Amino acid sequence: MIVEVIAVGTELLLGQIINTNLAHIGSRIADLGLDAHYQQTVGDNLDRMDTAITTALGRADAVIITGGIGPTQDDITREAICAATGRPMAFSDEYARALRERYATWGREMPESNLRQAEYPEGAELLPNPKGTAPGLALEHDGKLIFALPGVPPEMYLLLDDYVLPRIKAKAGIDEVLVSRVIRTWGKGESAVAEMLGDLYEASTNPSMAFLASNGEIKVRLTAKAPTAAEAETLIAPVQAEVEDRLGSLVFGADDDTIETILIDLAKERGWTVGTAESATGGLLAGRLTAAPGSSEVFRGSIVAYAPDLKRDLLGVDDVTIAAGVVSEKTALAMAQGARERLDVDVAVSVTGFAGPSGETPGTMIVAVATPEGARAQTLRLPGDRERVRTYTVTAGMHLLRLGLTGDWWGS
């Protein structure tokens, strides 16, 4: 079965919004073992949207459209589906009442333009959207499936999983299930991890193996197909064990684990509080840590000291150390130790360096971790522009903090 995805929105074409919906839907389609030959992005223009939908219906068995089903004048996906299928527009009095009741519950007056969301191509089913006011649409036309989903990612994800994919599976006659397990690693690049698992990759077809890079972390995804989830997990288990054995300490989690939640759990287990001292990353590390639920139980605070005199005044880095070079492992260690004292925490991680584009050695970043058991620093040489260097440094900082919390220290 062939599935085609159409993303609607002029803002996508102009690069004002990153089109994550296409990637997410493409991944979910692949997980089902379905074919996807084309993806389209089209602006908010009725004629071009009509052409895009008509073209997709001519070469695919199911079409998923995201965006353009809101209440404003440029939300014309409903009209485009009508044009492509030759159907008139209908109106749901029931949904209109539900909208009014929803706004009344919120204590707000509903703009009349919201009633556009009660319109639908004749014959379509309105799909409930508990996270928003725009319902999704499901329509079968000339044996083809057409779905229209909100462009807002959390709303789209929900309707995709609850309504769209089950119907596509039923239409395709898929009676098997796919189960994926994601092994999360840090410490080596994608190509190095792929080399370590090269023979497994070549030999394994069910489960299949894929390598995914994301902000310095490498994910190894194992996907198995079987009549039941339990049988699929049985197929995955020995391959997962072999992957984890080969990668060893590179593995830090699986599936929905994140480094932030892992760090919080580790700190709780040891009864340690955590703080940060940041220069070149300007508080990004603290931001990642505090974004995770439960961080308030272990994270006490951060000191952002960009200038050398602030490193001295706020963190207690002595003039001799600063004179020897602000970007040095000695300075990073002094920052971490200073943060432990100033913030009154058990563990501190510090960051200093030249993120670029200027400086003596752009892309040279140093992370240090100090715990009650010791302190260590590591110099990172990172490629890319300033934001890439800063992003990868934050990821590295969290993983080096993880090693300090576990006592597994790098290089030991």
C-alpha cells in the first residue's frame, strides 16, 4: 500500500516553520512497512492544493494532509479536498454546538470564524481532537483514503495514532504488529557505531536495524514484525543484548529515556544536589536540566559567568589560573569547584571555551565535573557553526555529568 503525505502552509515553503510533521509521519509509515514514494509541501493556494491532492490520489492508496483546517481565511484544506473530489461542502450542527459548549466551558466568547471548523466535505467523518478545536477529517473516495489533520504537531500525532494509522492498517490488510526498540548511545559518532555493529546490520532483517543521529547522541533502532507484540519482542531481545554488549558503556538508555531524566534519577539515588557554571553555553545546560520534570528536587542553580572577571568574582577562579588561559582544563576545573562552593551543591558541571566563529581555536570547548569523589575535565573539538558547537557541548556536558554521577569517569 502506498501512502503519500501533503504538508500545507506557505510558512513551510518560506522556512518560517520547520516541517517536522513530514518526518514524523514518514517514520510512522515506515514502521508499518508501508510504501511512501512522494511527499509534497504546498502553500495556502486553492488551485495548487487541488492539484497536489489530485496528483497524490493518482499515485497513492492513501493521502494524509496536515495543516489548513483551522478557523482562518487561509485554512482552505477542506475546500481543496472538495475541489479535488468534486464533493460539496457540508456543515455539522452537532460539531458547531460542541464548539460553542467548549468555549463556554473556558469562559470565553467563541469567534464566529471558528464555525468554519464545523464544515467538511460531504461524506467525510469528523475525527475528535481533544487537544484543539479543529477536528480531523477521514474520507474514502473512489477506493482511496483521504485524511486531513491539524498542522499543530501534538494534535496531529494524537489523531495520526488514534484514527489514521489504524484505518490504513485495516485497508492494507496488515494483521502483523511492528515493535521497535531504541538503544540510546553517546560517546562515538554514527559511522563508528555503525562499524561496531556492521555484521549485525548485514545479517539482521527481522528485526531490522537503523542508525539515527541527534544532537551528538546516536540511536540504534531495532524493529521487528510478528503476529503479536510478544513475538516481536522475542525477536528483538537477542539482537538487543548483542548490541548492548558490543557498545558497552556507550549505551545510556533505551526507548523514551532522556539524558535529563536519567541525570535527575541518578542524583536522587545518590542523594546529591547539582549545579552548573557556564561561560560559552550561557545557561543552556541549566535550561536543559530544569526542563525535565523533577529537576527541582536535585538542581539548585546555575552561575553564568562570561567575562574573566566574573569567573573570578562569582566562582572564585584565581587570577593566576585566569592569566594562564580562560579556555583551559584548569579553568574549567576551578569553575566546577567554585560552583560547588558558591551554590552549596554536591556536584557541579562547568563549561568554558571558544564556540566560534572567532577566537583562538573556534569549536574548542571544555567541560569539567566535580563531585565529592573527584573532579575531571575534558577538552572537546567540535565542528560546525556556533549554535551546533554549543548544542553538542550541552549534550556532552550532560553525559560527562552522568559519568561523574555514576563514578565511571571518562578515561578510567
